[in-house]
Amino acid sequence: MLNLLLLFFFVNYSGSSPVGTSTVSVTGEKGGNVTLPCTFEAREISYMSLNSRSENIPVCETEDCSGRVFKQGNCDVVFKDLCFSDAGTYMLNIYYSYDQAELERQIRTYQLHIHDDISVKTGEELKLDVLLSNADKVQHQSRRNTEWTEVWSRTDGVQRERITIRDRNLIINEFTDAGTYRVLDPDEEILITVTVTESGTESKEKMYNTDYVKSNDAIYKVIFWIVIVGLHVLALVIYIVPCVKKHLCQETHFCGRWKNILTNGPQCKGM
């Protein structure tokens, strides 16, 4: 009898079959805020819960609370001040009042991905707090390559020199490997992405590009003025030469004689 009562309660509490179980990918910046949109119809909600890895996440009713997770609007959930440990899979359960004896449940699943940008000087130590309990592997992609190479995995451990593990941190000694590091869970879902640049590299590239542009501008200006001067000189030559020739023919008695010599060649008298 007790088992039948428990089964009856469970069926009534669960209501109809859960819908909306497709996974929604959400990306947030470390230290910022992100919203998990529920997009369910605006009806009166009897109860809502947020779970991650079998943990229940407390959700405040308003933003004015001591927690970092609160409800916004009808059933959206907002995370404040994101940290790497927030990355992972979440399940939002929404229960609507169907009648006095039954609740209708709807479920939304989210994959939360955290991104961060950091800058490190070449040769210094890089510490990445990315080895979460659900992290399965860490991969690296350099700025000059599109392929991802594995630098750590839970099964094989560290796979590169100068890398050590300490207190859940992936530590790269004498950093030289700028690029992107990403953390995957056992289902190959991305948990964390960290873009690492070398300190000063960007400013040097900007200075180089600026000097390059200035140098090209100077060369283009010189070429422009050479072309302009050349066109003026050509125009003057085309205009002045016929005038000079005409003036010489008018002022001297030899113009006709020279024209005859150039046309018929020299004539020898007495032959």
C-alpha cells in the first residue's frame, strides 16, 4: 500500500512527459554576467529548481540577495561574477500548476562555457585554474596553427614539458606558447576557453603596422609628385618644341635649305 501511494504521488508530481530537453549553449566572460534563458510561456510557476552535476543551485527571487544566482523575468536565471568553476551542464526544472492535484514539469538543459583573455610576459609562469572536477582534457592551439594539440588529460596526465599540476592549476613554466587553451569535459563539450597573448606583442605589432603605413604613404606621395612633374614637363615639351621650331624657321634663311637637305640629301654643284 505504501509503495502504491508513493508511486501515485510521483506520477501526480511529475505531470506530463518533460518537454524542452534540448541543450542550449551559453557563453559568458569570466567576471561578467550571463543569462540562462528559459523561454517558457509566462504562466504562474509553482516551483523552479536549477541543478548541476546532481547539485541543487540556490536561485534567489531577485538580484538584491547575497547569492550570485538569481531569477529574472518569468524564469530566466542570471549568474553574476562568473568564475571558471561555473562552467558545465545545468538543468532547469519548471513546475506549473495544472490543477490542485497535478504539476506540469518542463525542463531546459544548458551547457555553460566560460571565456577569458589574459596576457603574460614571455618566460614568466602562467597559472590556469582550469582543472575542474568535470574537466577531462586540456588542448592548445597556437596563433600560427589551426590544429588542437592535447597538453593534459585525466587519463594520461601532462603531455608537454614545462607543464606541472598544482592545486587544481595547470602551470606552464617559462611561458612561450601564446594562443588559445580550452578545457573539455568527458562528452567533448567545451567548458573553458582562455586566450593567452604575450605582453607587449600587440603594441609592437601596432607600432610596426603604423610605421609601415607611414612609410608607404611617404613613398606614394613621392611617386605622385614625380608623375605630376613629369606630366607638366611633357606638356611643356609638346607645346614649346613646335613653337621654337617655327620661330627658328621664321628668323633664319636656312630653314628651307635645311628642310631640302634633310628631305633630298646634299646636292653637289657641277655634277
